[in-house]
Amino acid sequence: MWSLPAAAQLTLDANPFTATQGLLAKPTISISQNTATEQMEQVTFYCYTKDANVTIQWFFKDVPLVFHERMQLSTDGKNLTILTVQREDSGIYKCEAQGFLQVHRSDPTFLTVNYGPDPFEIKLESGVSSGEVVEVIEGSTVTLSVDTRSHPPPDYSWFLLNNSLPFSSMRTFTIRAVSKEHEGMYRCLVSNIATHLLRLSALEVRVLEMLTEPHIVSPTLNLVENASSVTLICQTSHKEAGVLWFLRGQALLPNKHLVLSANNRSLVIHGLRRDDTGPYECEVWNWGSRARSKALRLTISYGPDQVDITRGAASGAVSTVKAELNSSLTLHCQAESQPGAEFQWTLEHSTTVYMGQQLIIGTLTWEHQGVYNCMASNPLTQLARSASVLVTVVGPRSSLSARVIVGIALGILIFIALTAGLGYFLYSRNAKRFSRKKAEDPVQEAATPSSVEEPCAESCSNWPKAMYANLPEPQGQAGVKEMLPPDPLEQFYEKDPPSTASGYYCNGPRKPPPTIALDPLVPTLPKGNTESDYEVLVNPEQNIYCQINPSV
């Protein structure tokens, strides 16, 4: 059933689809202002249409408008008011008139909302934030930038430190090869000429130097185990750099024995131990670079520890040593010490001191046995320790030195005996030949010596005459032989000495035998006596007699 308006005149036989109605006109839209400032102004839209009894529909960005508390709509729907404009209200608006079986939409109307600049922060693309400070590495390239929302786009002004004149009007600016001169506070002023708003932000830039190698400062005093403490200082010119400590290549963990200062610049070692020698290293660092010091080793004096005496360098410690007589013995003294200990050896009941780690006895005698004491001392720690060893010599109760003495004595006696026997033999043989010659040529007894032999005769004239104490009056050859014992060297005598043999007479060349005047007290042997007769001389010194060579 159709419900027609009252103005419509219909008859029962009329066809309802033949009724006619006017077409809807296209609505138009108007706006109080096309540009508004965010949160400062309001905007009213009006949809105008000539047709009555139509419904108005509002569209935003070609979709039905969603109403909220900041919007008001008139009862006929033709007036739309935005009380407080926001940036999201900016866009295209349309209105649509809906009639009987007809719909018409207006042309678009654009609303522009100016806003900003919003609050912002300065960003440093190549730096690292450290609280309110951004750190950059010396020599690097630094880019500062600002990112903020604003319509229309804002204006930028950069200020460095206390400079009141801007040095850049771009959103970003770059510093190449940054140095300490670029360190400081950077400010950026952003303005919007449409909204008349200003925003200011600041950033502190700290330039970090390229770190150089630090070094550890240690005391030069003597470090002694358990007797002192030491403080190591990591010395660096980079005041802002962090410090780390390393022990034997690993990160040092502080404790009661190893104490770090508040800024890690110093390390205190309490109660030095011998294994605290290190090596120690310190490292300075920042987020862009690191540098580590050279390793430091401490020299800690200690000892000497327990002293051990060994027989030789490789055997174990001994307290008693037995060694063969005339053999060699080496005693070795050792003790753990830093620096190396000084060793000295002493033998009980002896004041002799032997220096050195080894005591070497080349040939053991009975005098070498006893208690040997080795004392090890450390001049830096002023400590000393000692150990003793009992050396026992085993072997027959005679020594090589006594044998040598006896051998030398026997050799001397044998040499003296041989020399005396040889002299006696020569003297006896010459005396025999002289007696034989005299017995064969008695005429020469009264001969006078020639002038040639005068020196000898003169030299022999002062000699003592041979005196025979046990020779009786001569009674012939048989009587002499009965009185004398047989000569044991008779077998070595020459029976017939050669007449041409050369010789010396009274230390001179041989001359023709002179006639020798014999003392009348000396008895003459009978002729033909070819054997030697020996008598006991009153004066046994042989050097008073002339040597007679009876070779003629």
C-alpha cells in the first residue's frame, strides 16, 4: 500500500506509476574557513539544497562521517560544526541529499588544519647516548638531525654552544672529522609561521679521543713475600675512559686480597704471595675504541725454603754419605729461593768456608770425613736455612800420601846406594890398576916428574897422605892376600887393561906416566900381584885422592 501525500490527487482508476514528481537538485557545501589552526579554531560546514523533505548525509574522505563529541549537527542535518579543530579533521568533506528514489552528493570541500611543530629531540646518527650526553669518536663524521611533525613544514635554526647566530637552517647538518673543538651543547630551534609555534631542543656532544696505550706504574722497592703490599696504578691521559684489569690474561675479579679503587685506576695487592707475580694488564676503553697496556710481572722475593743436600744434582736428599777412600765426591745443595740463594759449606771443627752450590772433593782422604753443613741465605729476604750431611770414608787404613812418601824415600835411598856403589867401584878399579903398574916398573919410583905434570903434582902435594891402619909389614904377596878378604867386585875388573885407552889424570889430559915418588911409609906391593888389595883408610874421604888411570 502506498501512502500518498495529501497534495496528490488520484482516482481509483488511475495508474500509480504514472504519477510524476520533480528531480532533486544537487546540493552545495560551504565552509566557514578552509584553513584552521589546531586546537585554536572551530569550523562550520553548511549543506544547501532547494528540495524539501530530503535527508542530509555527511561524508569525510568519501566515507560516512563518524560523529564525536567535538562535532555538532543541526536538527535538519544541514549544519555541521567542529568545535575544536584537530589535525585529524583535515581532509575532504561532502554532503549528500537523499529524496524519494533519488540521491545527490555535493562537490568536495577541503579543510586544512595547521599544526606543529611537535616536541622533538636532536638525533646523532653516528653517536651513542650516555644519559643526556652523546659520545662520538674523534676523527669520525657526525650527523645531527631533527624529526618533528608540523604543517606547514617548519623552519630550522641550529645554534652551537653560546653562539647566538644560527649556522644552519636545514633539518640535518654534518660535521666531518670531528675534534675536541666540536665538543659542546648543540641547540635546534623549529618554528611554524602558520601556527606561530616555536620548539627548541638541545643535545650535548662529547668527543672521545682515540685511546692510546696506558701503562702500569709499580713501586721500585723490594717486594718480599708476606711482608709488604703493593699498589699498581693504570696511568692514562684519557680521563673519561673506563678501566679494566686483567690477571694472567683473564678479567681480574676483586677480593680481599686484590682490591680495586672506585674508578678502577689503581689495584692494591695486600699480603704479597709468591704467586702474585702476574702478569698484570690494564685496559682503557670507551664505546668506540680500546687500548691495553703491556704486561707487567712483579718480582717477589721469598725463601730460602727447605735446604736439601744431595749426592750429585739428580739424586734425592741424603743425611749420610759413605764414599770409598781415594774416590771423588760431589755434594749438591739446593733450596727454593727468589732470588737464587747463596750457598756456603763448612766442615765441623774447621774454620774453612767453601762458597758455591756444589762441594767437590777430588780425592777423599781420612781427613775429609765428618759433618758438612750447607747454609743457604737470601740477602733480600734476610732469611737463612741450613742442612747437614755426615760423610764417612771407607777403605784400608793407609793413604795414598803415605805411599807416595815411602816410595820417594825408597827411591832416594836406592839412588844414594847406587851412586855410592858406583863411586866405590870406580875408585877400587883405579887403585888396583895403579898398584899393578907400580909393581911392574919399580924403576919409576925414583923418577922425577916432568914440568908438564907440575900442576897436578902441585895440586896433589897438599893432599893428605893415605894412611893404612890395618896393613902390617909386607911379607910377600901371599901374606897380603891372607890378610885381605876376597874382593866381591873382582869379576868385573879388566884383567889386562888396554894400553891405548885415553883418560884423565888429575882432571887433565893424560901424559906419559911420570915417576911417582911414593911416601916411604906406604908399603910397596910385590911385583906380579895382579889382584886388588883393599885396606881400611884412616881418612875415608875420596875427594882428597887423585884419580889414577892405569891405562898405560
